[in-house]
Amino acid sequence: MTSYQSAKEEIKNTADIVELIGQYVQLRKAGRNHVGLCPFHAEKEPSFTVSPEKHTFHCFGCKKGGDIFSFWMEYHGATFPEALRDLAERYNITISEGFSQAAERQKAAKREGLYRINEKTAAYFQKTLKHPAKGKAARDYLKKRSIPGEIVAEFRLGYAPDEWDGLVKDVRDHNMDLNGAVEAGVIVPGKKGGYYDRFRGRIIFPIFDLRRGERVVGFGGRVLDESLPKYLNTPETPIFHKGRSLYGLHSSHAVIRERERAVVVEGYMDLLALKGHGLGEVVATLGTALTSDHIRKIKGIAKEAIVVFDPDEAGIGAVLKSLPIFLNEGLSAKVVELPEGHDPDSFVNAEGLDGFLELLDRASSMFDYCLEKRLERSDSDVEGKVHAVREILPVLSALRSSTQRSLYVRRMAERIGVREEALLSELRTLGKNLSAKGLDRGLKERVSGAKAEKNYGDIQLLNLLVHHPDAAARLMECGSQILISDPTVTQIVGAFFEEYGKGETVSLGKLEESLESETARIKLREVFVGCSFYSDGEVEQAVREIERKAYQKRLSDSVKMAKGDIEGLNKLLKLKAQGPLRS
């Protein structure tokens, strides 16, 4: 077996960081690097950079970055031991078990325990669905809803019988920890002692993660009749977060990447019906509103989303609420208008996939859809138009880009027939921060900042070390650190020289591990993923210039200290006249 440290290095040497991250973020080549929209914060201009040469990523916006392990942990919410195991399995590298610190090992073991409980729970629900008597009503319901057997099997659908302790007994029978099952959210402690099943009398939909497509992170359950609540989900757990999870993404991920679009529906049954008819690029929310995390998952693999919500007031309201999130996240969004009385499930079963695809082709932009729906009930009625404006303006006020706000205000003014200035005045009364700085200010500051820093001694020296390590020996010898004024850069350069002095190759990973300050790690990554300030032909001149400046700085400092010592001062002045050895 390979040791933990050896496995870590072997994985980094084996993995193609662009290929790995590119499965979750749309990347395009930009010089030596690849760039894309950051999956960890909202942005419209790409500041997320992946360097295949340095085996690292860094976002100049939110400052998150690191190696493939850092990305895996951040994107999937995994611990380091989990990331190491996941990537080792992915690249067929065997590792030893005793590699993590006690706290990390305990945390990882706890999460693994929850996965095991969920797996056993999913198996129990599947077994119950197949039970001749207990599962008959559920099987009849699925047949009535035209869910084919292969979809039932693929998505591992199950049934929670209408019993208070069916799962509790199964947990005991398998000698599983009852308290662990409580933490997994599948059973509930009774107020007077004992436990009872959370899901009862419901079709069960296991929810899978993206780390390993077959791992169950949670469950959704739907009643067989119209009783309330119609849907029930696993509560928040260490491995399940409803606001980050999209049902069916594990199955649709590859197709969405290929077709560059995601069809978003509201319910589990909608997704399964569309999957059964052959639509591959569909995902569903878990009975909740779309969140920024949902949309970031989608925008990493798709260029647009088509939202298909029920054509009732609740569905229209959900679309309106999601509009500013789509716009702020920079993902193009359209809306499908379903015929009266239909949801995606009933429509595709009645009209087939071709009929549904025709609806997708006719999808309108999300803003136009919201505006038209709100104006439908107003016609020429002034009060109706005012009401529509007051519903949509708060949505526009939530946009972070003043340019976007202006464009949508202009479109709304033209459609309603009012002056643009009047709508802008109404926007101001909402009390929002509507300054014209816009979302792209950060990127502009970074660009201008990078140019300004090129001639700054600290960054000049650090850039040389990172991109031209062959110069390190001369830069150490001349005492170049004397030129650094920034304590952060002093820390990085000191760590670099320490690693270099050991006679080893200086890697980003080793340097990051040796740095105590997160500020220093961020600064280091930014220099690593950036470009060299110098061509190969300019390196020698740059090193000579640093040697000269370091010599002059040391001499100047010595002159200041030698004041009053005439003999010593004369020696220094003669030395100054001779200049540095390499000049």
C-alpha cells in the first residue's frame, strides 16, 4: 500500500487538474491557463483560473484556491480524508488507512457512518416496494403515473410503509446505531422515549451526491394521495443540504455538459417522467426555491437553464423569485409555458417527448415571461400596471449590476408605456444601493492592480522566484530579501528559500503547507497562476537589477550605521565605487 503522503503526490502527478475541474466548471483556454466562472461565488466575468503547469486553481474574486484536493473538498463539501479516498479511487491508487489526524479521521468516520445508514435505509425502502402486500399500493401508484420499471430501478425508488417503526426495527435488526439514524434524519426520537420512522406511507426518492454517483445523501418522500404535506425531505445533516442538492444531477450531469443546457423542474415525479421518455438533461429542485448554490452547480456545466414550473400563481411566483438569482449568477435562463392544467409529468405522458421538446424550443426569456405574466391581468388598467411594476421592481433592485438594471428598466418602460426616468425614480425609493459601480468592479481593480504591481519590488522578486526558479540561487546569494517591504511577501520568499536550500524542487503544495498565514497562501496562488513578468531573455537583466539594488540597499544601510566612524565610512565609499561583484 502507498503511504498517505506518497498517494497524495502520486494523485497530483497523475490527475489532469483541467480535466477534473472542467467536469464541474466550464473552462476556456486563456494563454497558458484556463478560466471560467467561479463555482463558489456569483460573477459574470471569469476570475476563476486553473493552471495546468502549476497544478493549481485560484479565484481572484473570492480568493479560494489550491490543488485538486482543495477543489474537491470545497465543491463537494468533503473532508480531506474523503477527498484523498475519492481521488485515489478515481485514479486507481491504493493508499494506507492511517493517514489522517485524529479530528479529521473522526469527522470522516462519522460521515461514512451516515452514508452506511442511508444505504441500508435505501435498501429497506426498495425491499418494501417489492413486497407483495406492503408495496402493492406504491407499485400501483407508480404504474398509474407511467414510471417505467427501468427508471424505478435506476433511481432506486422505494416505499416507506404506513408504519411507525418499520425502519426502526430494520435499523435494530442490522445492529446500526439508532442515534446515528437520528442524525441521518431517517428516524425521529419520541418525546416520551423510543424512536419512530420519519417517512411513513410515502414513495421514497433517494438523493445521490456527485462525488460517487451511487452514494445516498438523503431522501425525499411523496404521499400516495393528496394529503399534506405532499412532499417530505430528510432534514439538514452533515452530508445533506437541501439548498445545494438537485435531484437527478448525478444521472444528468454528463448529458447536461454535452448539450450545454439544463431543464429544471419542480418535482421528483416530473423528473422521472421526463427521464422515462428519454430527456437526459433534466434536474429537479427538492420542493424548495432555486438557490445560488443550485444555479452555480448548473452554470458550471451548462450555458443555459430552461425552467419548467407549474403554470399557476405559485409557479409564476417561484420563477419571479429566481430571476435575480439567475441574473446575478450570470446564467442565461428561459421559461417554458405549460398548457393550462398540465405539469411536466402529465404533459409528457400525454404528448410524448417530441411535444415537450417543442415547448422547450418556444421557451421565452425569464424576464419577458415574468413581465408578460404580471401584465396579463392588467391590460390597459393603470392600477394593474402599477401593481405589476411594484412586483417586478424589487426583483430588479436585487441585481448587483447597474447596467443590467438599466437595460431591464428600459425594456419594462417600453413594454408598459411609461417614461424610463419614472421607473428609475421608483427604484430609488426602494432604498437599495443602486450605485453605478457594478459587478465587474472587482475584475477591473484586479487588472489595474496587476499592472501596477509589475514594477513593485516585492512582487517583482516573488514573480521571478515562482516562474524562473533557476534564478533562486543568485537571488539568495545577493540577499534580495532586504528589498522586500511587505511582510506577507517576506514570509513567502523566506519559505521559498528554505525549501530551495534543502535541495528539493519547490512546489506550490509544499510552500502552501509551510505558510501559516492564509493571506500569504492567497498571494502565493495568485502569483503561481499568473504569468511571468519576464520573457526568458529578460530574466538575466531582471536578476542583475535586483542584485544591484540589494547591494545598494545594504551599502546605504551600512553608511547610515557608520556615521561618526571616518575610517569605516571611507572604506564603504571605496566599496561603493567598485560596485557589486556581478555588475
